[in-house]
Amino acid sequence: MRSQTQSELEKWMKENCYNFNSYSINGRTISEGFGIEDWGGLFIWYYTERGERNNLDYFQSEKEAIEYAYEKIISDKWANAHIVGYTTNKDEQGELTNILDELGISYMNDEIPYSGPGRPAYRIFVFGCDINRIKHLRDIYYKQC
């Protein structure tokens, strides 16, 4: 990646199917996560959560800030993860992961407490641009639990 500006980094993220849920790049608005701000030629890498912002690093050039942000983004497993399945039905989780296996698509799944002990919700994520190959499966396996 040879991006030197926020616009170039944003373009690269779009082309490689990274999401912007937790990254404010090129002025994008987020509710929480990391971002870059140009403060009169000083570039600030910050983290914001629950309305509180913490400036983490400062850079004298946009290029330095972009190189730093790029390394942070590519090391974040969630930055290019896209949820395709969300269900409380363990069998549906199995169906979806079998389909993904047949298609040769890498995925990650987990379970989270949903409605008390013994009632988890199962989540299935795919990475990068594989989301474009299986968007139709999200319509089937992403349930409003």
C-alpha cells in the first residue's frame, strides 16, 4: 500500500472491502473507534468512545499518519470482517458454515450471550471482498433475534 493521503487510504479500504465502522478516515463520522484529524498540518491519530476522545499519536505529515493508520487497520481482524450470519439457532449456524466451507470462503464464528445463560446468539463473519460473493446468504442467515 502506497497511500499518502486520507483520500487514497479511503479508496484502498473501499477497494479491499474494509469497513469504516470503527475508522474515521477522510472525515467519515463514527460513534466510536479510531480516526485521523488534520489539525492545521499536524495529524492526530485518536480514539473515541462514549463521546470521549483521546489523542493517541501525532504526526508531522499526512504520509506518516497514513502509514501508521494503515498498519493499525491491517492488523485489526475486525476491520475487514463482515457479519453474514446472526441467529440463535445452532443448526442454522452449521448450515451457513457448511455453505462457506463448500465455497472455500474463510470465516470466523463465535457465540455471544443473547438472552441469559444457555441462550447464545451465533455470529458468522467473512473477510474482505468475499462479502460480495455471498451477500445473498446474509438475507437468509442474518436474523433479528
